Amino acid sequence: MCLAVPGRVLDIEERDGTRMASVDFGGVVKDVCLEYLPDLRVGEYAIVHVGFALQRLDEESARQTLELFAELGMLQEEFGDAWEMAAAEAGVEPMGVAPVAETPVAEVAVEEVRDR
């Protein structure tokens, strides 16, 4: 599902002639195009859909919406890693994730040197 999510503008820059911003969505930071809201400033909130800031939003409304989305698990659904979520639903480890070693890597390296 694609949501329109409120986010706070952290910084703004020009990239290849396009006004872009880093936007914080309750802890997840994404790049967002600001061409539809050319006067949006750092610290302001906007509703963002598929990478485009579409509408300015007041801070209180943005915070309430982010809290509600978080409670419903919608932020994880929107911004989480799809492979990790599928693995969690299936009850398996995501591919490419090595199990955590019981012995820290630094200790293993020291033991290998001692064995020589």
C-alpha cells in the first residue's frame, strides 16, 4: 500500500535543477522532491506521496498522524524492508543475514594469532 505520509524537512538542496529535501518520517529519512511546494522551508512539515511533497501540514497534525501510523504498524509497512517483513511473516531469518557469533570477532582474531 502506498500512503501519503507527513514528514519534517531536515535540509533542502538543488540537485540537477530540482529542489530536493531530506525528510524525516518519524525516524526514517528519505529524499523528497519539493517541486510542487517550492516555498517549503527547513523545519516545516508536508504530506509526501511517492517521493513528492504535495501539501504543507502543521506540526501538531503531522505528529498525530505519525503516532497513529506507528501504532497501526503502517510506518513499518511503508518504509520497512520488504524482504525482512516477508521473512518475519514466514518465521525465518532473512536471506543474507548471518547469525550473530557467540564469540566477538576481535576475540576470534586474537585466538587465531595465538594458535600460530
